[in-house]
Amino acid sequence: MYYLVYAIFYILSLLPWFIIYLISDGCYFLVYYVFKYRRQVVADNLLIAFPNKTEAERTQIGKAFYKNFTDNFIELIKLVSISDKAIKKRFVTNIEVVNNLISQHERVQLITGHFFNWEVANLAVSQTCKYPFVVAYKPVSNKIFNRLVFKIRSRFGTKLVSATNFSNEFQPYAKSNYALILVADQNAANTSKAYWVDFFGEKVPFVKGPERGAKMNDLPLIYIYFYKVKRGYYKGCFELITTTPNEYKDGELTKVLIKKIEDSIKQEPSNYLWSHRRWKHVFNAEQHAHLGVD
């Protein structure tokens, strides 16, 4: 069954880009107008993030988000067969910020948020990064599609490590050179083991893993933001945060990274994944006093 699904996707990947985007437009119509997928969640998130914008402005951002959302997944079809030359043309970045560290540092850690299109960014960075590129990912529940997505994401050498079994699967790479990319805007499932940090004016519990990993291994920490220049074309911006993470107090690096993500969202509000409940945990002052940072 997997080979049949792969064959179908491969044939679809040969379609011209304008046909791919016609498919995406159709999916947008269904997702937004027919199924109304998480529209209330998106509206609630945008109200918290942009209370000073009018309802019409937030609706416009929401619609643009859904268009980016469907493009993100429909573009995955083209990635089945896209050439390395085409990827380089469609995703431009200042990867030298990462590559310039390789003479002095064996390993680096990259941090990002849920920006579009993370699938294109993965292939582009794995292609041009001088470090072996390691990505923590969340497996797809359907085994056939998980295998397909795994194959697509690893086409240009990306080493994929399941986020649900990270400590075990990361072991083969732990002692070698690598550039590990993690997403810093993940809500902590266990709020008692989180950093409570301001995110658009509200305290949110963020996972400690990215900061702790950088400190434990003394890794240079680099922030990457990527966004759509025009349909099918993206730009990635790498920024070195620090080469000495242990000089920061606990929680301070997370604050810096979340502020970077917030500022990036403000630049391109529709470029962020708004369909997740970003403020689902209610802030508790007593928790913050013991577990968070001021």
C-alpha cells in the first residue's frame, strides 16, 4: 500500500506549480468555509495576540493564515520530486551564520517557531548546512503517511529524530557533529516543569528542553525565522543568539527566544500556526513564583 501511495504522490508532484496552487485554493475553501477547521481557536488566539486590531483586520489575518496553512501541506506534494536546484531557488537564506561556526564548534542548536513553510525550510537547510542536520519531528499517526513524510523530509540528508522518543533516537548523533533544530514555542504539557514567559502580554508555560539542551552541551544557539516572499518562495533569516549559553540565568534564554518569535510574528502575522491553542493554560501566580522567571 505504501508504494501505491508513494507512486500517486510522485505523479502528483510532477504537476506544474499553478495546478498545485489550484488544489491548495480548493483545500482552503473547504477548510475555511465548509469545515471551518478550528476557526474559533484561530479567532481567539488572534484576539489575544492583537487586541488593538479591528475584528476585520483579525479576520483578514485569519484568512491569510488559512491560505498559508493549506499551501504548507499542498507544497509537500512537490517536495516528493523537487530538485536540489529548485529548492535553492525557492528558499534563500543566510546559512553562513551557521556554517561559520563549524571551525570552532562541533555542534550547534537552532531554534525556531511554527512558521510557514517548515517543510521547504527543512529541505533547504539540510542541503546547505555544513553540519549534519538533525530535526526533532512528531510522527504522523497513520503509518503509511508517516513513512511517506519521513522519506520526503530526509531526501537531502536530514536526520529525523522522533520527539516522542527523542532521548533514545538521538543517541547515535549525540557525540558527533550536528546542527540540531528544535521548536521553542511548544506549550509544556506539564506546567509544573515549565518556564512561564510573557507571550503577547500573557504568561505561557514553555518547555525547558531547548534551553536545557543548549546549556548542558554548551552549544551555540541560533534563532531562525523564515517567511513567504511570494507564493512558493521563502526567505530564512539566521541570527546568532549566543555561543556561551551558560552565561544566562535559568529561563532567560527562553525569554529571549520567545521574544524573538513574538517579534517575528508581529512582522508577518499570517505566517504563524494559529490553529493550536497557544494560551490554553491559565496562569497561576503561585506557580510562577516557584517555577517561572520574572
